[in-house]
Amino acid sequence: MMDRFTNGSRRVIETAANIARQLHSPVVGTEHLLAGIISTETCVAAKILALLQFDKQEFLRSLQETAGQGGMSNTLDFSPRSKHVFDLAREAAVEQKVNYIATEHILIGILREHEGYGAQALSQSGITEDRVWELLVDNSNVAPSSGPMASGGGQGPYAGGKGGNTATTELDKNSRDLTALARRGD
């Protein structure tokens, strides 16, 4: 499954594992995944959290307070909740009809998981899955400029979704993106 993750998602996961090690955690939890996102400031998910005014410093401070006292481990496994987040991220990508899992899908997976420390921190900050999707669809400030998530001027995986307030709304409703269909193999 990791082959479907974008380079940005892999960087977030690697950062999460490094943070878990530094905090002497026996596993990579959802809180570490969220810390990996906010520590990778150039990723789409981090930009979304910044736009939603998620208090990154406060979250990292609270994460430090929960740090374990054990030694650092070279190998860490993902907690069951983190593994579930990856499954939920894959589902979000499938719903979006893309064949890759990007950082925003991991963020949505954290939100959908509901019970982990990462989801609770987001919920306490008023961040919801619907709000994340709205920003993905409506805000060009979070759309990547290159790579598999490039939007190409209003087209791409987020165009025409919730809100869909693009200048080409009528065209989007009455036409098909042949390039996107070809990429998907349709």
C-alpha cells in the first residue's frame, strides 16, 4: 500500500516516525502523524491546517508533555489507530477517484478516525472533515503547483467538488475532462 503514497505523504510519515522516536514512544500514533503533517509546512495538509488556524505550537507543546521516558527505538510500528488512518486515507483517495494517497488524505483519515489523540486535537480546534474538503475545493492557496496533485488552472481532483465555485462551473457540469479520464484508465 505504501507505493500509493505521494512523496509528500512519505515525508510526513517519516517525520512522524522521527517525532515518535524523539518522544520515546513505542509506536507511531495518530498524534505523531498530525505532528508530521504540521512539521512538513509545505504540504497541502499543513497549509490547510494553517488556514484553519490550528495552533501548531500548542499542539507540539502538548505532545512534548505526553512524551514517554523509555529509550529511543530504531524500529517502530504504527499503532492500530494509525494503521486505520492509512485505510481511511486510502478510502478518501478512492472517493476522490485518484490513485495516490496525498497528505490531505492522511489529514482526512485522522479526522475520520475520531478517537486518537490527533483526531481529538483537531476536533477541539473546531476542524472538521467538511471544512477540509471545502478548502481543498475552494482555495487555490492549498492546491499544489506541481506533481500528481497539480490542479492545472481549476481542473484536477478538487475541481467541481463541494462548493465548486470556479469560473468554469457550467463547463464543468456539461463536459468531461478527457485528460483525467485517460489518467484513470477510463
